Amino acid sequence: MTGGIVVGGWEFVWAAYGLTFVALGAYGASLALRLRALGEHSREERGAREARDDGIGPASVGSIPSPARAERRSAEEEQ
């Protein structure tokens, strides 16, 4: 009997640290991949939106043109 003192057991402590490190590393990697995918999706969406606003593609429903684009379009309509 050890009188209530835990002897040894450091293997379990280091195993817990190792599992925590692996779990946090995997979570961080998944966040990085999701952030990268979100950035690529945002760039594609932004490019599509700019193409629509420049008159290249169909206008989106409810889109509000910028004042400069509105002036350019009104000048084109006058010609």
C-alpha cells in the first residue's frame, strides 16, 4: 500500500498529451483546409459577381449597381 500516493502512471499522462496533440493538430489542419476552400469559393463568387455587374453575364435579382456603373450604363443608353 502506498498511503494514497499514486506511484508511476506517467505513461498514461504522456499518452494523454500525445492524443491531445494529435487531436488539436488534426483540428487545426481541418480549419486551415476549410479556410482555404472558403477563400477559393469567395474568389470564384466575387469573380462571377463582378462579371454580372460589368454586363458580361445576366444580372442577379435584386442587385444594386454602384453609382459609377449606373452612370456608365445611363451614358451607354443615351448613345
